[in-house]
Amino acid sequence: MPLAIPSSLRISPATDDGVDVQANYAVLQTLVDDETRILSAGRYIDRLVRDGDVLKFKSRTCVYDTVIVPNSLIYPL
């Protein structure tokens, strides 16, 4: 099973429209008797909005830097 590794969050100052949050990620896979491979790398760009005392996702965009996402990657990024 691939391993997804998110980075620390970069949180912009809150506005009346919400909060912008970004994080980098990498998805790695190591098979038996094979070297570790990077299946995908990129960043998440999120917009959070306040709903009472809770922050909820208004949008999430995944921008991947890798040219090709392998067919073997069956989990959503």
C-alpha cells in the first residue's frame, strides 16, 4: 500500500471569506525486493470557512507535480 506524507501547514491570515491553507505531499511506494518510488508529489490548496465554532472545507484542490500518475494508484490524492 502506498504511503502518503503531508508537510506542515501554511496558514494565511483569516479574512471574512475564510482561511487559505496549503500543504505539500508525497506518495511513496516500496515493494518487496525493489527500491522506493515516488508515485506522486505536489500540494494541496484549501479554503476553510467558519461554521459556528468549527472550520469546514469549502474547497480543496490537489496540484500534482509529477508528470504521470501511475494506474496502480487507486486512492484519491
